[in-house]
Amino acid sequence: MSKIYIAGAHSRAQTLAVYLTSLYADISIEAFLVNNEEKNPVSVGKVPVIQFDEDSKLHVDYPVYIGTRGIYHEKLITELGKCGFSDIFPVTAEMDLKLRNAYLEDYYASIGREFLKIDKLPSCHSGAGSLQGTIYVARNIHDKELAQPWELKNYEKEIQAGAALADKYLAGGMLTDETGDNISSRNRQYCELTVLYWIWKNAADDIVGLEHYRRHFILPEDWEGRMEMQGIDVILPVPLYVAPSLEGNYKARHDPSDWECMMGYLKMQDEALYCDAKKFFQGNLYSPCNMFIMRKSVLDDLCEWLFPIIDMAAKQGGQKADTYLNRYPGFLSERLMTYFFDRYRDKYKLAYADKNFLQ
């Protein structure tokens, strides 16, 4: 049995623990190590959480995997090194992607379902691919400059989100979400959902998508042809595992009353739908960031179902003083969108794609 430590004790560290112990039967987690003043759990499952410093009596010959945001890696590497650790492995975006995909392949196989990746599907042969797609890339007046500039693909178009609230337009004459039928003025709460609404009401493409200026899908060049050839209706980001469940994770990080409001609305609309959603949200997987690529007709179906729920939750929850927590309509929609395509997986053929994160 190979014993390891994991640095960190919150969502990323807990997800990392699931990936490692599921994929490698010989791994045993000795403890989660923390050295900050945050409110940390006493344990994660049966594994203790230990506050460490240079005087801690730890097994410094054990490997340590760092399961935190990347901005904390350098400091943790230094502090773990002072304790005597030498085998330190920060979990980079690339490593997380590799572990996540391997975990999902095993998981979906275990429940008898396909885990389709758009980049693994057969290439589109010459002459195929009559569908045309546009992926809209949401930008905001408050976005910081990218350290690693991204050259837009020929199918990507930038659109300014929350343009109705901005005192200027972004350069380049890009699209804005305040034209046509729109909810641009709700952007402080709805975040990228104001662009989603704009796409729903104004776009006329065969295939539509939504990305963020820092997050883009990693796609093969012939992704439109692959969608057409394989009958793919929807592409979502590769799911993320969160603990202890989708419901529990949301309530721990956001205002639980908004979740209960959402679920209350589902129950009022359809008891069977509510029971099915309640069961789904006890699971652990969802596609984050409200990113997608899908046939426009499918987007219409999704939005006709989604926005009444979000609008009701926003009306009941109101404005919140904390700017992050005030974005709860967007956080709820990530879970709802994932649930929608799980519930109707026999109606819409779904594939997944990895995404990047630009610094």
C-alpha cells in the first residue's frame, strides 16, 4: 500500500482524493495537510486534516500531492520543503484533466453508459459537414488582460456581456448582449447567462456555443462535421466531481436558501421531475461554467425550461451584498443544465470536450 498526503482539504483536494483512490487501488491517504487560517474540516471522511508546520511529526518520505488553486502552489511547495518533504506533486491543470478523464471513463463504464469525447469520435471525411456553428465568447468590461493571448478560431465570435451596464464598449466592434431581445442589465447576477439569453433570442446559426474569454473548448478542427456524422446534439465540458454531492457542495459554498427555492419550484411544477432532480443532485458530477455547444433547436428547448426556474430563483433570492454570492443564478444554472441533459439523455445525444484555462 502506497501512503500519500494531500495538501489542502477543501473541494479541489477532496476531488483529487476521489480520483487518486478510485484509479489506484494501492494508494492510501494518510492525511490532508493545511497551514492556513481558513475554516478547515477536522476530517474528510475518515481521513484526518492536520495543521502542519516545520515542527509537525509527519512522514516526510511520503509523497505529497497539492490539491489547491494554482496560485497557492509555490508557497506550499516552499513550506512543505521546509518540513523535509521532497516528493511534492502540484496538481496542474494538465494533471487534473488527465485524472478527471481517466476517472470518468471508469465511472461511466461501471454504470453501463458511454463517455463520448468529441476528439475521440471518427474524423469527418472530406465533403461532410454542412452544419455551420458559431461559438460566442463572453467578455466583460472588467476582464483583465490575458497573459497568454488567445487567437480566436474562425468559428468563435466575441460578445460583450453586461453591455447595458458598462460605460463603454470593448474595442473591435464586437457583438454586445444589449441588442435585440435581451436581459443585459441583469449581468451582475446572471453573469454569462445574459449572453446565453441573447444567443437564444437572437442567433440564427445551425449550431451555437458559449465560452468565456479565459475558457475555451479544446476541439478538433472538424468538430462540426463530427457532430453531424455522429448525430451529436450537445457538447458539454467534461464533468467535474464535487463532494459530498452536488446539493451538498452548492449549499456549502453558496446561500442554501436559493437551492431550496429552486427545488421548491421544481416540486411545484412537477412532482416526478422534482424527485428525479433530487436524486440526481445527490450525485457528484456536473459540467461547469455554463459552457456548451449545441444545435440551436436544442438550445431553444433548454432555455424554455431553464430561464423560468432561474428567473423565479432570482426574484425570490433578490440581490446579495457579496458580489460573488450575488451570481447565484449562474451557479444554479450550471447544475440545472447538467441535470437537463442527463434527464433527457435518450432524446439528445451528448458528447464531452475538454476546456482550457488561460492565465
